[in-house]
Amino acid sequence: MSLSLIAKTIKASPTLALNEKAAILREKGDPVIHLGGGEPKSRAPMDAILSAVNMLNSGEVRYAPADGIPELKKSIIRYTEEFYHRKVNPENVIASSGAKQAIMVALQAILNPQEEVIFPAPYWVSYPDMARLVGAIPVPVLPEDGTFYPRLKDIEMRVGSYTKAIIINSPNNPTGAMYSEEFIADIVDFCERRGIYLIMDDIYHRLVFDGRKPISAYDYTKKSVEESKLLIVNGVSKQYAMTGFRIGWAVGNKKLIEAMANIQGHQTSGPSVLLQKAAVGALNGIQSSVESLRVTLENNRNVLVDQLRSFDGVKVHVPDGTFYLFADFSAYEKDSQKLSNYLIDKVMVLTVPGKEFGLDGHLRISYCGTIKDIEEGIERMKWALDPNSPNELYIGDRKLVRDWL
Ligand SMILES: Cc1ncc(COP(=O)(O)O)c(C=O)c1O
């Protein structure tokens, strides 16, 4: 079959593939522990559900403006004022089918084929393929000092005449690192001086720990929204545990937003109005679920860090936010794909190989599940990897015998 060049270069999303693998193993009855997930397990807020149910009961679910219904835009404007300290207008806002589509239409609106988009590594798995989907070139930049905190000088070295945009994701998937205010201020200033679009992927911005506060890139520019090439991306997926609702948004100058809306109009005609109503419910309703999710995640992080610290040879970077931890397992195995497969085969624990995020030797471990899963998952991993572990492990009434180390 003859497929397009783009189709041939795009891989399936490794994290979605892992979810499928977990589902297949579970269906077989295997006691899988999924530490590779990317979504909180709490329920969507009741206000979101009621808002969608009200609309559904009306029986009138129709086409809506491609860039989002006015009601949702109003909620996003309020949100932007509260968390980004900027007053924006409806023309500065687009609602999309998830933060993913907001980023995708932004890249389509900004990049020409062969132009470059820079992002720090480790990076969210989708950025490279999203760049390729528009014929652009992804340029990941790994901090040279071996930390998970990018430095402007490393990024600066990779900026050239083809650089059109930089994507910053903080707190970061997969590392959980939240970049400093100084770095955000510097990158905003740098992009302004060089006329480069700066896309802030803030999908985890309120899920931060140890008393940290969400950072607003708008605080570091004196430019008006219309003069600025800053695009803020956010959504309800993570903070409101509404991943399946597929509602995200972007805030930026109206020329860029209009271009994005034109593209989106031809792609999907905009996100479902029913799900936009749910997002309105979440944004306007009782907000306690966000803080309670944040507290749960912080507690889960502490449990996971404690468990991993007792794991000889594993290097742990304590996450500042999100629900991911990116641990260095290279003392056991440098090929992260091999290690991830090994853990699935031997002890039915799913983790995502670091290779997918641009840094081998690591595994991304999620702590958005239950404490029980975290504790048992790490115990199984330890048993599979540590040569000093006892010979046998019981999972329920299944006896595993270690015959490989
Ligand atoms: C860094 C990052 N950006 C964007 C997204 C996509 O968010 P949404 O589900 O709203 O499309 C994800 C989801 O995993 C993510 O990790």
C-alpha cells in the first residue's frame, strides 16, 4: 500500500500503546500494575457532569463556533486573569479537543516545512511527531549539565535562522521538574528579542508540590497580548481529571488564534459542544477537587520517592509537580525499552521507557494510581532486578520463581 511520507514517519503514541497493552493483559486475567498511565484516577467534578447532562437532556447538541462556545471562552478568560494575571478578549482564546489539538493547530499555524521547533529534553512523547506532522523539524535540547532543568545557553546554541518556535512544558512530563522563574523570565525575554514563538504547555501548571505556585509566563513580558508571540496552552484534562472529555485551550494574540481557528474549523469544526459545557462546569464550579487531587498526588509522590530510595542503584530526581517520576535505571540496564519489556514480562509492571522521551537508561513511573499499586509495583520491580532478592514472589496466589538472575 502506498502511504504518504508523513504517514511513514509517524509512530503510534507509545503511551497510548502501553494503555492498550495493559488492557489486553488485564483481559487475560494477568494481575498487571500500570505505572505508565497519564491520567488521574479521580472522578470528574460533579459540576462538569451536571453541566453536560443538562445540555444532553435538552436534546439539542449542535454545531458550535470552531474556536469554542462563548461561555467556555468566558470561563477561560476568567481563568487566565486568575492564574496568568492577564485580561484577554474572546478573540485571544481558542478551545480545542485537548491541549494536544491546541498545540497541533498552533504548530500548523506557525511552522513551514523544514522550519524548526525547539523543546528541552526529556520531552513529552508527542512533540517530535507533532512537528513532523507539519513537515517541520523537531529539535530536542538535552541540558548539558545532566539535570532535568534546561538552561538558556543550551537552547540558545541550537537556535538558528530556521527556528520558528520553542515549546516549554513545566512542570514537565516526564520528569516532574518545574522550571525556575528565572528560566521562564529568560526564555520569554530571549524569544521576544529573537522574534520566536514561545508555546507554554502548562497542562500540569497547578499540580505542583512543596508549596510551589503556578508560574505565569505573561508576568515576564511587558508586551501586550497582541504584540506578544507567547501562546499559553492549558486544559481540563489533568487538573480536573477530565482526560476523556478532550477539552484544552490556547491563549495568544488574535492573529495567531484566528489562524488556528481557521485550521481547526476544517479539521474538526471544533470540540464537541457537550464536552465544552462540561469544561464550563468544571471551570465555574466548586474548585476543591483540584486541590484535593494535588494533595493526593503530592502524597503519592512521597510514597514513590521513599520506595525508590530503598532501591540500590536507582537514581531518583524528586518531582516538583505532575504525576510522573523519571528515574535512572542505567545501573541495571541502559536500554530502557529492553528494561520496560523485561518488567512487563517478568512481573507484569508497566512503565514507559525513557527512550520515548529522548533519554535512554530511564523509566517514567506514574504515581497517579493508588498507593497500593505504587508500593506493590516497586516491590515487584525490586524483586525482578535486585539479585539479592529472595527466589520467589507471590502475586495473589501466583508464585513467581526467579530463574533469570
Ligand atoms: C505535556 C503534555 N501536554 C499535553 C498533553 C495533552 O493533554 P490533553 O489530554 O488535554 O490533550 C499531555 C498529555 O499527556 C501532556 O503530558
